[in-house]
Amino acid sequence: MLTQALLVDDSRSVLNFLKRHIEAEGLVEATTFLDPVEALACARERVFDLVLVDYEMPHMDGISFIRTLRTLPGCADIPIAMITSRQTDDIKMEALQAGATDFLPKAPQSVEMTVRLRNLIQLGAAVRKLNDRAAHLASEVAAATRKLGEREEEIILRLALAVEYRDNDTGEHTLRVARYSRIIAEQLGLPARLCRDIYLAAPLHDVGKVAIPDNILLKPGKLTDDEMAVIRTHATIGEKILAGSSCELIQLGAEIASGHHERWDGTGYPNGLKADEIPVAARVVAVADVFDALTTRRPYKEPMPLELARDYLVANQGRQFDPACVEAFLSRWDEVMGIAAGPAAMPLQKSEVVLAPFILGATGDRPDEDRMPDAAAV
């Protein structure tokens, strides 16, 4: 690939000489401009490896040209030489401060010019190779980071599925809570990265249920006070399971596991936090989890119609729920109804494919599967 050079001089004869001289060995392709403003416009559209610019030109001198060129994308490191017969210390210092790499004498047959040009060409080619290598490495790092992120997502979803197995549910609950949570986070205006992390960490909200005995967790009837006390330990247990991780997603999962049963008015558990004391991710998941629990069949109840569940959220905002989270959730009601309708209405995304065998009816050993209502086994 030829080294791309940009030549700027208000003298046609000088431009022609520079072009012949710099292209003589067949290693460089030169683009010439008499007008520095037009040259800058071209540099905004193309990437050059080397720039030669005259000092004295109409409309813009060489120093102003260099200063502007250095601000353009891809022009921070390329060699730039200023051509001038007035090589005073003041001019040189100002040019260097503007970003000049070297200076070329105006004398056309100068041996010094020939040597300096050769060095600049080599430097331009070397800088391009370094930049190409850096871009390649950046691409590889981005691909590796993306792969790690995908594995992280899969691990979290599979961990959440382990909890779903204990609770006699399919992966649909995991998926719905994650999607509801993302809607709320986005409508709250949270940063895109945090919205994504809440979506991924939300399925870990009930991870502490792995420690709850089956006779309590799967009881089809109403729980006694003692049994309810045992159930409520899942929030603290979940936090302990996830606490201390170096993974930001797992750290967020610990916050959610601990805080998703806290209430806005401070009467929740396990810590009696209220209002903004409750982490925002836990406040988000609290709305998503309760809505899904109300609208799906459980061993001890039939599903509540969506409209009644919506009314429940409205009636309990400011008491059980963060009012802003409820408002955010209801502001995208059409999407909520689509998610509630199931995967057929809302196709699986790439990160959710791991759930497909469970949601779409894969067979396998499940505890007490014959006790599950047909709608929950889909």
C-alpha cells in the first residue's frame, strides 16, 4: 500500500516539483492543493500518512493549517513538515508548538530536502503500520471483551435457572423479570450500561431460595408465620451467596437479592430500608418481580389479570414501590403486555438463547413436574 501524502502550497511550480520528487521511488501517492482550506476539507474525508505544507499562503498560513489539522481524526500522530525559507527560531518554535514534526528548506535542489523527505516518508509509513497494528489489537481486545461478556451473561442466566428449578418454574420467570426490569431502568433514564447490567442481574433476585426447604418453598397452601420467616431469609442468603465478587454484575446481583423485598415506606425486609436508601436496582426489580408473581400461576394461586396487577402497582406506589419505578413500568404498557404474553410474542434475543430449551419445552428431569400446571410447563 502506497504512503499517502498531502501537499499544500500556493505555488503550482513548487507543488509539481514536490509531487515529482516525493513520488520518484514509487512508494508515495501525493495529493496536491493550492488552497489550504480545500486541503483541510479533504483531510476531513481522507486519511493521510504524511503532510507537507508551505508557511506563507493566502487565507491561512502554514502554522494555522497545522494547528487545525492536528485536531482532525487520524491526524494526531502523522508527520507534518512545514516548508519555508524563513526558518527563524520564533517561527520554528511556533510551528513546533502547533504540531509540526520537521521543516523543509524552500530551495528545490537542496540535498537536505531530499534526505529529510526520505526520512519523513519512512516515518509516515512507520506511523501508519503502528496505527494499523493498534487498530488490529483494539479490535481483538474488543472481540475478546465481547466474548467474555457473553460468557458472563450465560453463567448468570444458568445460575438463575438453577433457582427456577427449585421453585418449580420454567425459565420464563427469569426472562420476564429481566425484561420488565430493563424497561423500568431505561424509562428511569439510567445509563445504558446500568440498564444492561440490571437486565442481566435481575434474574439473580431469588438465588437465596436454593437454601429454602422444599416443603416450604413448594407448599401449595398458605404459609404459616414460621414458614414465612424461613422464606424471608432468602434475601439475606442470596446476598451472602453473591457478596464479595470481583464481577460488577454479581455485585449488582447481591444488591438486588438483598433489597428486592424492601419497601418504599420502610416496612420491608431484611433491613427495613426505605425510599432512596434502597439501591435503585433493587427498587426496579421489586416492581418487575411482584408484577410477574401476580400475573403468573403459582402452586398456591391462579394468575391475576394484567389490568388488576397494574392497579395493584398503582395503589401501592409510595408504600411498597418507588413511584418513579411504577410510572416508568406503566409508561411502556404495550411492551409489558407483549412480554407477559410469552416468547412467541417477544422473540428471544442473543443473550437469552440459553433459556430456549427450558422455555420452549425441552424435556428433562424436573422435581415434582407432574404437580406443575400446564401453563407453567411451557
